[in-house]
Amino acid sequence: MKVVKTACGLCHLGCGMNIHVDGDRAVKVEGMAEHPLNRGMLCPKGLASIDYVYHPDRLKTPLRKVGERWVEVSWKEALDLIASRLVEAKKLHGARSIAGIIGMPILLGGHSTVSLVRRFFDVLGSPNVFSPESLCYRNQIIAYILTLGKFCVAEPENSNCIVLWGSNPHHSRPPWARRIEEGLSRGAKLIVIDPRRTLFAKKASLHLKPRPGSDSALALGMLNVIIQEGLFDREFVEKWTVGFNKLAEHVKTYTLDLVEELTWVPAAEIREAARLFATVKPACIVQGVNALDQTAGGFYTARSIAILQAITGNIDVPGGFIRTSRVHLSPIRLPEKLEGKPLGADQYPLFYECWGRLFGEGQALLLADAILEGNPYPIKAVVASASNPVLTWPNSRKVKRALEAVDFLAVMDIFMTETAELADLVLPASTFLERMELCDYYGTVNGIPYVMLRKEAVKPLWDSWPDWKFYLKLAERMGFKEYFPWSDIADYIDYVLKPSGLTLKLLLEEKPEGVPYGKANYGEYLKTGFKTPTGKIEIYSETLEKMGYSPLPIHLEPSESPRNSPELAKQYPLILVTGSRTLWFLHSQLRNLDKLRSREPEPTVELNPATAKKFQVSDGQWVVVETLRGSIKAKAKITEDIIPEVVNIPHGWRESNVNILTNDKPETHVVGYPALKSYLCRIHTSNTQ
């Protein structure tokens, strides 16, 4: 028996875990007590890791579709087929006709894995690589950078006033729930802003319940109160910001009477929340991973949150917004080999690059049109790794039509997903317990300066391969060996680590639990200023102005809303929120694990008792939820924990795919996110499941 210290790969957090291995089989999993993020705690997903690894339905060997049948092939045959089809697509249509789709498990591989995949497409010449960040998280990264010159995260455990905005960490980020609890145990005040009454909302000092899609207006109303009442940090504002006076004049138009009308939040509550946040220091705003991003005004909401932190003097202070040291790693990308820019780089240039920071990725919402219409150019071949866009991308029917239409589709995954079923070739991937990766993202995601190695706790099962092996072997097969000189993942990670002073041997043998790397950079601006063109926090952004966007935060109504489309609202009178996280699953994953499925066996739609009464719906009854795009069935869950006229449906259910109801139309200014949190819908009862 041995114990392997590794990092969970079932969500973006990367909690530390101990895997007990008997011979060549993992037999027990427990949280790692010395890991600074989870400190011994694991959520039900992490605790179900062994069931996940040894699930009998895992893909076991490469499969090629011949007619309507799946035929087993060797990895050599699979690599030969992919290489020939990619070469053919590039010869006939150019490198841009080849697209790569990477899912969250690839991103969770940190710099070591995601950069390797991106390097492959660089050498191939294709800029068209797409990830979940076309829908999630990068919106706030860009908004914070354009305001603060850097991406910061909240530090709730050291805060005296915590604003939890569009976030339900008990279900989405359990270690953060504990950090918030630590702040509360010290006497911190808690403000929750959410149309649902979450566990934290039930213990909050103040719970604001805005209409979905109106958070940008609420943030501007709070800024109005803080500025008009002189509750801002005058010294910090005068010395370290630009554009404050323009903001002060601008927010006067967002009177509390107007903001109450826009948000459904009483003016008195907006004023109370603004005063509490501005006067109790230090204070921080914990923004949801994507809840605020996926609305029409989502970019400006994130900008407003950064400005709220700034004008109250809560930047680079313990308990406020902080940035931690980052691990210095070898550059892997080769952007000079790309043939042009990806889809979306023209429409959303800041999504691609911001002040010299190359994100270097396309906007995935434009991919289906490129495939179906050849606009702006054709996409003929797609390689998808650890991604199930048929369930997780908006407008699922359109996504499915597009993936059925490409000349060649290869999918690498752990199970036969809805997307894999459409493929010409399916490849069996190893789970996170069967591969080695570098977890270097703790500082960026969690504000914890730490680095750890995800270990190969057990050898890859059946004929599965880790993603790194697939891309190294495919690169070799395509004649790219000179750009991929590493013999294996150990050799590659050692190369990646060189600038950091760390080594694979250290992280594998001497410090398997991981090591702290640097520190929280309190007072950073006093030494370096802010990495913006002015060297200060840019409340008024000339960068945005020059690109045709509003230089100050504004409120934008969703294209579908009671205010923006009143005639449509007569037919579809309810507001639909999609994609809320539940503790048991992650996106479309893990519903095939019995111990997790038993906790939430059926897809549900949450609605308030008043809404249920109006539409004659009983608790537990199957109902039809319908939008302009289509309809699905789900089981009614009647609860006081959601405001009237709003319904909530999680995503990821094959049998009730909420993305049949959603639209792929980009709505969020600057980054092009869809408005997944604010569609109009209607419901009626169903006699059948």
C-alpha cells in the first residue's frame, strides 16, 4: 500500500488529495490536510474519484466509425487517420480550416498541458483553438486588467465586509465557502447579491435579490451612493485613479429610483449595501465564476466591481482585492507560426489580446457559423479534447448540426459523450489519476501562491492515453518532432519549470504535497504602480473608448427582457437562469456515477410558490419549459429560495438539455458572451416525463 499526494481534476480548484494505492489499484481517496486550499476537505465529486476512474463504461480503445458501426482500431491507425485528415484539410483549405476544442480538464492541466496542446496547433498553423473561456471567466479577467492593470481575487478570510455576488460557493467552490465562514467567524459582515436564497444568503446581514440580467445597473447604483455620499477613499482616488470625476458625473443618471425599477431591488437596500461595503474595511467582492459574465452587461458589471474595490481603497490590502506571486515558467507558445488570427479576433480583439497580453484564442460562439456557412472562412476538421459542446455550449441543436457537417471530427474523452457519438474517430483518454501535470494556477484562481504536481497515481487503464501523450505522438507523426523535443511528460515538465527554480524531482519526490511560491502582494501598487497605460487604475478607459466601447461602465438590457422586449414578454413571461452549479456534478460530467446521481436523480426547474400557483404547477410535477429556441421537460422544484417570475435550470442533463433553450448570439460587449442568465421563457404542465 502506498499513498500518492495529488490534486483533484474534477473542477477548476485543484484540491489536494491522498490516493491510497494497493498494488496497481487505487482503493481509497481522502483530502490532503496540508494543502492550503482545501486543508483536508473534499467535496462529493472528489470523494467519488475512484468510482470515476474504474467506471465500466469508460472508453477503452480507439474507435473508428464505419457506416453506423464503431470498429476498434490501434493507436497507430488512429494517429495515421488524424494526421492524414489534418494534412488534407490544410492542403485544400488552409490551416485555419482546422479547429481545436479543449475542455476544462485540459485547462486544469495548467501551463504544462494546455500550452502543449496550443503549441501543437501553433505548429500546425491554426489559430482556431477554443475553450470554456469563450463562455466563462475570461470576461472578468479582461475587465479587471483593463481597470486595474492586473487580475485580482478576493481574500474573504481576512475581510471585515464580504460581498458574495452571483456566487454559491457551497455548491461551486466549497473551499471558498470555508474561507468566507472564517471571515464571518471573525465578525465580518456579509452581503449576498443573488436572485436565489443560497445557504450564505440565509445568514447574510443583507440579501439583495436583483432581476437576472440587471446586475450592471445595481453596481452603478451602488457607485452612485458611495460617490454622492462621499464614502470613497479620497486620498487613494486622487493619487491612484484616472477618470473619477467623469464617473461621478456619469453615475448621477443611475438614480436609486431608476435602479430599483431596473433591478427590482428596493432603493433602501441598495443604499444600505453601498454604505456597508464602503464603510466597513477591509472589504471584498467575491464575484461568481460566470453568473455575472453571462448577461448583456456582464463586462461592465465586472468593470464596476473592480471600480468599487478601487474607490473604497480595497486594492492590494489584506481582506480586499489582491494579486499573488505567479510561478515563472518557460514560454511554450509559437504564435509566429500561426496563419492569421482566430475566429472572433476582429469582432472581439480584446478577447484575443489586451495590452500585449496574448490570450491567443478564438471565440467559440462563432465556430458553428463558420462550419455551416463558411463565414468568414470554412472550418473543415475539428479535434475536440475533454469537451462536450453538444451539451455545454448554447444553442445545442445548431452546435450538433455544425459538428455533423464537418468533414472530419475526432473526439478524445473518457466516456462516449453526446459529442463523441458524432465523431469519425473517438480516442480513450486517461483520467486525472492516470496522468502527470503541473498545477500552477492556484494563485490566479484562488489567490494562493502555490504550485503542485498532479501525479500518475495509477497507470493508464485499458488502452487509454493521457492527453499530453496523444499530442506528443501526433506531433511526431505529423513531422513536428523538432518543435516537440521532449521524450515524455517528465522531460517536458522539467523544461517548463526551468525559470522557476523548481524541478520535477522536487515536486515529485521531496515535496509531493506541493510548495508555496512567493506571497500575496500586499501594497504592490506602492512599489510598481498599476500596469495600465497611465500607471493608475483606469476608471475611465481610453482603450475602450478608442475601440468604440463605452469608456465608463453602463447598464445594458438583455435582448430578451421584460423591459427590452415587452411584447415577447407577454408570450414568455418568466426569466430563465441556466447553468447554476450543483455540488454533485460538473457541467455534463459525473451523472453516470450512482452515488452522485442518487443525490440528484432527475433534472429540475426551480420556481417560487407564487410562480407555481400562477401556472398551476405542483411540486414534483413534470413541466415543459419553452423559449423561442425550443422546449425541454424537467421536474418542478417549488421553493421560496428563488424570487417570483424567475426559474432556474442547471445544465448538463442529456435528457433535459437546457442548451436547447439558449441562444448562441453574443451579447456581452467586448468579449461576446451569450446571455445565458436572462432569457425569457414560459412553462406549462406535462402529463409525461
